[in-house]
Amino acid sequence: MKCPDRRGIVHEITGFIAGLGGNILELEQFVAQDEDEFFMRLVWSADGFEVPFSKFDLSFQDVQKKLGAAYWIDDSEKKDRMALFVSGELHCMAEVLSQFYLGNLPVDIPLIIGNHENAKELAEKFHIKFIHTPTKEVDIKEVEKTQIDILSRHKINLIGLARYMRILSADFIEKYPDGIINIHHSFLPAFHGANPYKQAYERGVKIIGATAHFVTEQLDQGPIIAQDTREIHHGYSRDLLRRAGQEIEKKVFIRALQKQLQRKIIRYGNKTVVFE
Amino acid sequence: MKCPDRRGIVHEITGFIAGLGGNILELEQFVAQDEDEFFMRLVWSADGFEVPFSKFDLSFQDVQKKLGAAYWIDDSEKKDRMALFVSGELHCMAEVLSQFYLGNLPVDIPLIIGNHENAKELAEKFHIKFIHTPTKEVDIKEVEKTQIDILSRHKINLIGLARYMRILSADFIEKYPDGIINIHHSFLPAFHGANPYKQAYERGVKIIGATAHFVTEQLDQGPIIAQDTREIHHGYSRDLLRRAGQEIEKKVFIRALQKQLQRKIIRYGNKTVVFE
Amino acid sequence: MKCPDRRGIVHEITGFIAGLGGNILELEQFVAQDEDEFFMRLVWSADGFEVPFSKFDLSFQDVQKKLGAAYWIDDSEKKDRMALFVSGELHCMAEVLSQFYLGNLPVDIPLIIGNHENAKELAEKFHIKFIHTPTKEVDIKEVEKTQIDILSRHKINLIGLARYMRILSADFIEKYPDGIINIHHSFLPAFHGANPYKQAYERGVKIIGATAHFVTEQLDQGPIIAQDTREIHHGYSRDLLRRAGQEIEKKVFIRALQKQLQRKIIRYGNKTVVFE
Amino acid sequence: MKCPDRRGIVHEITGFIAGLGGNILELEQFVAQDEDEFFMRLVWSADGFEVPFSKFDLSFQDVQKKLGAAYWIDDSEKKDRMALFVSGELHCMAEVLSQFYLGNLPVDIPLIIGNHENAKELAEKFHIKFIHTPTKEVDIKEVEKTQIDILSRHKINLIGLARYMRILSADFIEKYPDGIINIHHSFLPAFHGANPYKQAYERGVKIIGATAHFVTEQLDQGPIIAQDTREIHHGYSRDLLRRAGQEIEKKVFIRALQKQLQRKIIRYGNKTVVFE
């Protein structure tokens, strides 16, 4: 939840939950001093909580109005249904599948959509449906229509762009307002757009990085979820940059997905609060 | 030295030095594959070397011509004479003075120039002359003329901009073509220009950083020498960003100065080779 | 404060503070799941709080008993009085003095005690009294007695061992049960005891580090407050290790002192909770 | 190669290679100052090199004797044949298979040996033979005999212990004197032996790490190839430590394998030179 900051919010909310028999398991709160905005993430046990999930909104509405709060509530036992979008480079997709296979990503992955065909083999190793939607020499609006249709049939609510090298239209993005996470292969805002490693090579930087962010209409401008960098030096050719960068991309992408799956991200303005 | 890459350069050069009785103490070389350019840093002992320092150019000219090499030679026992330029924030200057006092910076620091007066006390603690050249409500050309005059009288060959918040003119910079090192408080090319921490706060990045670079006419566009970053999170206010960033600035600035003092930097194009 | 974990602690405490007119400014809590222990740090404004500082214990005792809580309360406007202990290597002391001078350490530093004399000059640059207590060829018990006497006269409540190379006796340590912070030049528990960089060199590690910890009777075994590491490689001689390590030592030592000055550390068992 | 340091080694060797028509592609050298030992890695093109691979030893012997050099020569087009050993935790194995699949590990992996059966499925996804050699309630000598037999039949020359939780006998290790690389889940020498994350939790460290090393008879004491760490805090339970650590283990293990496959590691004493 988020709301304007004022005295006693924590007390109010914890009292509300406790009063209905809820046992608080996790509580993280944060006040953005410069904006006077309060953010909180609360996890409580459904055992012994008097209000069924479906009636929570009704039950909470007095407190919500009093605080002027926006809030989101989810059942932590219900898994997100995520689709991966992928192009020719498969390292981020491979990492997601590995982590998924090892049980580190609490999510369902019903399908992978690629505009190249080379991801098919890897997807199928992990028994995930692969759908090839080529984007060359085709009407991109038609492609997106097909994709949205597929996603909708599979009840996808979260999309991970695992180095998908096509720009999505505003219409597409609008359908998943909180739910498209992209991994960009630079430390944004540096080197947005195409070929960030080439740009980095030419600028002669001594660090490279990666950025996971929510996708918005503005290319590479959405709220940043996670970033990381590593040192490089003059000895890194364009190709070495690309390979060294892949390790950061994997790590940052997974971190962002995990935070999203655990509902640890709150968007505000073009920024994010990401609880630990 | 640097020259177009070809077979046998290392053999040629090591043979030249050894043939004149030089004992090679350090050798670092690097080939920029994409540009076919060869770079080498060589340190040898003057003991037993047949050619006096002043005659080296003459002695080396055959090899130099054969390889088409550009090279720079220095006497490692002769110290650079560095001036620091500083404004209101003193953490980079304080770090330089600390490291200098502890014997970690092999340099002479005859003077510190500031456009605020608050650095005077700290400079004088370390027995370094402080000269106040205000930059507000004055003719900046006159200020620069005064500064150049002072620098010249003190035989300064290296300038460290220790968070000096004024832009130097092309004329000024030209006088020190390899010798002005600036510390910028962002991971360039992100957030160049003014108020990088404010920019970083507003963009909601999850890392901050600092960049040491040679100063050129284009603001914050010169060859990068060193960079570093650290993770931050939503909990960092503008002020916390600034403080956290200071630690990186100090570290990156010192690293760049040390590399320059040890002649471990070779510029090429708008980039640098920085040997370890 | 800390207490056994149970339902409703946050609600109870925030209710207690709010009920007395206190405006909570910062709240951090943590539950050690494996030990079922609850930890909280709370900062509230004295403005409008009905209970004067001196009467807080009385006022809080019902809640305290109910929860079985241990707690510590401090006036954030009252500064700690810290003494530094130092031997021959001055980089940690220099960093503390720099940060202190720049206003980044909210503390008073009435004196520095050294068993070498070389710190005197630097201490006096910053107008801090330096006292030389040699530890060679003397009765160490007498030395400690003198030191304790000096510390007591200067009302010191916090001691920072800024690379002080003498072991303190149990009797000495006992007098400052929460108040001696040491910086050890390795990533403990690796390389405890003497000459950690030599040990690291001989073991051929690829990282070095530093550890700030509370001093206890067991040498280098006290609760760890902060640690950091950096990568090194085969090219680091013993001397380069030492120099590279100094930068980490400075950083880790300052971080630990800042946490202590802000009362962000809670000890439990031989461990620490360190709030952000 | 390695040899006692003296003047002119680089010149001598580069002259030898160039004299036989070899074009040097990569040259890295290092002098261990404290031990007066010289190390070099040289890659040259077989094209135009007059000496066939099989006759190199003969051709080089004069130089080798003159310098007192130990050296190792390999055909970079010939791939190592690596076996993975694995127990119940599969993250390191999964990472190797991912990187292998994506073409980042220039190696053949004919088989995976596990003392649990759960790795079978993942191995077979990547069409790698899995052999189950249980180690409970069996004669461990017999198990090792079987394993050695299998390895020998598959012409394995490199073994990667991808979190294999059994100690190998001296006899086994002896058969692969330079060829067993283990990933240990701590920043050695801290927390050697069993349960390093439990040890780390109990000691209350603020960093965790991983170490890749050559296996020798002394458990967790062999020459270190690569290490890395990351910061943690009091909020990491034993289980979170384990998960956070897995990411470092993967990274460090892959790094060590890549260095070994590229012949960038030279062992000396109980240490390693690892070229970049």
C-alpha cells in the first residue's frame, strides 16, 4: 500500500490486521521524505484471519479512506503466470529456466514466445510450449494481435522480456500495465536504445551494467527495478563486453522477477520502492 | 608507446632496451584488436643503461620510425607538480591530502586553488598554499588568466579538479592537453552536466557512481580513466545519495591520479588504455 | 530493543509512543526467525512527547515487562565521546579525522592515544590532544591503568581501535562492554591474529577484506559489525596487498563507527543486528 | 611456462617463436617479486609455424634448459573432456550445462557422475550421460575404483566437482594432479569443511562467498583459482544464506573452469597465477 505520510499509519494498519485475528509475518515500510509518501508491504497469515480474501476490500474500506491509501492485495499461494519473450540471445531465458527448474522462481511459465526460432529447443527441454511469431517482413500490428491472443488464452499476467529485441506498441503495453519487465543491457539511463555494448565500447567506459525495468511507452524509460554493474577495462573488445555483460543481465533480470513474484515492488511516479 | 600492430614489436623493443644494457622491470602490453593498435608500457632501470635520458630520443628514432610509434618517456624519480582546484565540497581534496600525507601519492602539491574560501583552513593544515580566485560576479577570462599565471609560476604540470564546480575554457584546457583530471559525480555518460545526484534521484536509479576523466572542451565527454558504482535503493534521499556518492568519488579520483602519476595511462581517440 | 517474538509487538510499541504524543520518525524491525527473537529500533521526536527523558524507564516499565524486552534509550542530540587508539599505520585514523572534519561523524573526539609517537603531528593538525603511551619494555598493566585513567578523565564512552596493534586485557575491555570497536585487516574469521596480509599472501587468496567488530576477550572473535572485500590477483605482492587493504579498512571502520554513533547496532549472542 | 626470473626472458622466448615463423597472438607475463619467479602465457598461430606440435619439445629444449623453465604446451583446438561430479544441489551443474549449451564453455562433457539420483533428469535434458554411483553404505574404495574406470573409459582429463559432497581419496586425486576443480561454498580459508553456511550464520559474518580451487589431499586447502563474495546482513536466515550463496558459487565455478579450459592458470607452490 501507499498513502500520504502522517502519524500513526503503522499502528493503524497493524491494529486493523491484528483486530481481525491476523498474525503479521512480514512488515516493511518506507517513507519517501522528499515526497511525504508512505509505503508499506505487509504479509500476514490467512490462518485465523476472520475476513475471507474476497471480502477484504469491503472490510478495509474505512481504513483505506481514512488514510487515502492505494493498495494491492494478493494471495501468496496463487502463482503468477509468466510468459517469456525472447529473440536470438538465450542467456536470460536459459537462466530463468534453470532457476525455475531448481525451484527458485515461484511462478508458472506456460509459454515462451520468440521472434527467432532458435529458442524452441531449449524451451522444449523444459517442457515449455514455444511459439514462434516472426517479426520480419510482417505487419507488426498483426503479430501483436496474435501474441495478445495467445497470452490471453494462456491467462498470462506477467511478461518477462528476456532480451526480446522488438519494441512493443503502446496498445500492447497498456494491456499489462504493471506486468512487463524488460532487461536492458546497460546501466540506464546510459546507452538506451540499440546496441548498448557497442555504445559502451565506443565511449570507452570502465564499467558495464544491466537494468531491469517496467516497460512503458517510452523506450527504456520505465521505472527501474534493479541494476548492477561490473568493472571492465580497455582490454574488453566489443565481443568480450557482450559476454561479460550477459552475466550481469542474467543476475539483474532474475532479481527483478523474484521481487515482482514476491510482490515486493511498489511503483510510484516513474520510480519504484523495492523492499528487501 | 603506441603504434600500429604487427609481428615482433615486443621482441624489437625488448631487444632495443636490453641491447643498451637496460634491465626491464615492468612490461605491459595490449593490442586493441578492433583497431589493430598496439600499446606498451615499459619500465627499465637507468642503472647500466648506456643512453642518458636526454639522448633517448635520438637513440630510439630508428626503431620509432620503423614501427611508426608514438611514445612518451619520463624519469620515474622526477615528481609531477599538481595543483588541486576545489569549490565548496572538500571530500575529494581531503582524501588527496590524506593520501599525500600518508605517502601514497608520489607527487608535489605546491598549491590549491579554490573559488570558495572554505578550503583554506584544510589546505593550510597540510602546509599547502591556498589561493582564492572567486568566480562570482567577475570576468571569468580574467580569473583564468590569473590562474594560469599562478600555475605557471609554480611550474604545475598536472591539475586535479577535486569537485571544482566551474567549467574551464577551451583556451585554459589547451594549455594542459594531457593534464587535467576531473572527478564527475555520476557514472558517465549518464547524468553529465549539473546536479547528477538530483538527476539520479529523479530517474530512480538503483546504482550511483563516479567517473574520473581527462578534461576536454566537451563538458564531461573526455576520455574516461576510472569509474566505479555502488548499489543504492529507494530509501536514499537526495542527501543520502550525495553522501554515499562522496565515498565513490574519493576512491575513483585517487585511483585516476595514481594511474596518471605512475604513467599508466595512454590516451587514444577519446578512450584510454589504463595498465594495471 | 529486543524481546522474544510474539504477535502485536509493533502495534504495542507504536501505540505506547503515539499514546504519549510521540511522533515516530524512524522504525526498523527485524525478527530472527531461527531464534524467535524480535528487534526494533525506533526514533521519535521529543517535541510533544509527554515523558521527559529521565522518566522514560518508569513510564515504559509495564510494556517492557509484558514483552520481556531489553532496551536502550538515548538522546540523539547528545554526542558520544570517542577516543581513538592508534599505532604506526595512520590511514584509519586519517580517515576518521577527515570525515570528522567534514562533518560526517556526529561525535566528539577529545583525544587520541598512540603507542607510537608518529600520530602526534596528524592529531594536532586537527586540534585533537595526542597522548603517547608506549607499550614496549613497560608493564602493560600499568599502561592500561594510565590509559583508563585518561579515558575516564575525558569522559570517553566509545573507543575506536584505528589499527591499534596491542591486545587489550579483559579488565580493560570490561570497562567498555559495548564500546570498543576494532578494525581487523582481514575478512574474519579468516586470518585472525597477527599479519593477516602476510597470511593472505601465503594462502594465495583472490580476495582480501576487512572486518569491524566489537572487541571481546577472545582476540578477533567479537560480534562483527561490518565487513567488505575486494578482488585481488596473483600480481599483488605483500606490500600491494597491504595498500589495497587499507582502502577497505578505512571504509569498513567508518561504516561501523557511523552505525554505532547512530545507535543502529543491537548485539545478540555473538552477533549483531545492524539496521540500515 | 615458469622459470627463475632473469634479464631478457621475454626477448628470448619471443625471439624463439618469431624465429620459427610464429605469430604471437597473446602474451601475458608476470614476475612474482618476492619469489623471483617468472611466469608467462603465450599463444601463437600454428599457421606458418615451422615446428609441428609433436616436435615442439625437441625444438624448444635448448631455450628451456638455458632458462631452467617448466612449461606446458597445448593445442587450443583440442577440447578438454570434462566430467562433472554432483550430489543433491544442482545449481552449479545447471549453470555449467546452461553455459555449455550456449557455447560459452569450449569443452566436451561426456558424462556426469552423481551420488544422488536427482541429477539424472537434468543431465539427460542436455543429452549427457548420467551415471549414479551411490556413496552411502558402500565400500568407498570400490566406488572410486568404479568411477576411475568410467572416467578412464571416457578419456576424461578434467573433473569439475559441482557441489559434490564427498571427499575424494588421495589415490583418486593423484590420478588427476592438475585436473580436479572444486567449488567450495565459503570464502576460504574461512569455513572450510562441512556446512559453511551454517558456520557463517553462527559466526554472524556480513559477507558470504565462494571459492574455486584445485583439489589436493588436504581438504579445502588446494590452490585457489577464483573467489568472490557478496554482502549480507542480519536478516539472512540459514536458508537465505544458502540461496544467496548459490549465485556466487555458480559464478566462481564457471570462472575457474573457463580459466582452466583456456590454460590461463599456472600453479606454483600452493598458489596460482591466473592470467586475464
